[in-house]
Amino acid sequence: MVKLDRITTGSGDKGTTALANGTRIAKSSLRVNAYGSVDELNSLLGVVATEELPEPVAAEIGRIQNDLFDLGSDLAAPPRDGKKIKVPRIGPQHIERLEKALAKGTEVLEPAPSFVLPGGSKGAAYLHLARSVARRVEREVWALVEAEPEAGQVNPHGLTYLNRLSDLCFVWARLCNDGGRSDRLWKPCENC
């Protein structure tokens, strides 16, 4: 367990930060940007959790927030000198849990007759925002993969997890909109 006994260290005042493996890198690096965006997504899910949510959503949000801390830790701990740093890592079991939640949510929804506009209930609107942030985070982690292609630099399970999480946020948003009945639908060229 991590113990936070000191918040301000001053060690980042010159634009660098330490990774879990001890390496100091620029705060503007793709890696720091990626795990910072994971933190943003986690914070947004904290906002989602303050809303009145259907039971399957409310029951799972806290577990996902914990997973996102694991994912941030995973991204902040690339191997050093070929050796993996021991930190929590996203694995197949995390993805499987999201896929089960996706299946459970999808089985009670009617197919959407069109693309769904973000909005509806407040919980749905926040979940649509979380979905789009999860998609951005996924793109940022892929940018990191492309920039650091060495094997083992980025856990591929984390990328799959982010992809499933964005899908799950979409399904949950529809659940928050009365099982999709209150979804706002895209009407192509409505204002043309």
C-alpha cells in the first residue's frame, strides 16, 4: 500500500517528474500525458459516481476507479534496464469483468435506431463525457506505444481495457436514459 505522508516535494518544479522505476522524465512527455489523462478519466468517473445511477452501474464504478489507478501505475512503471518494475498491472481478468458488465448492460437495451447524442439525464451526460475521455486516453496511450515501440514498454491489456471501458460508458449512458428510451438521437441533416 502506498503511504502519502508528504504531498509537496518540489522535485517537479523544473518540469520533470519521476517514474516508478526512478527515471526522471519531462512532465510534457507522452508517458506522463497518458497516465495524467488516466487520472482525469478516473476523476470524471468520481463525478459520475455522485449521480443517481442504475444498480449495475453504481456497483461497478468504484472497481473501475481502482483499476484506473492500477493502469496509471502500470503506465508510470516501464521496464528499466530490461527489468520489469513490480506494480499493479491491468490483466485479462480486468478486461473480462468489463466484458461481462457490457454483456449484462447490452442484453436489457433495445438496439439504438440511430447514433445517440450525448445527453439525456445528468448521469448519462457524464457517462458520454467519460466515454469520449476514455477514447482520447486510448489514443494517447497508442501514441505512446508508437513513440516507444520497444517490447514491454506499454502493457497491451491496458489498451484493451480502455477500449472496453469506453464501450461500457456508452452502454451505461443508455441505461441511465431509462434503458435507452430517453436517448436523444442524431437526425442526419436535421438543420440542413
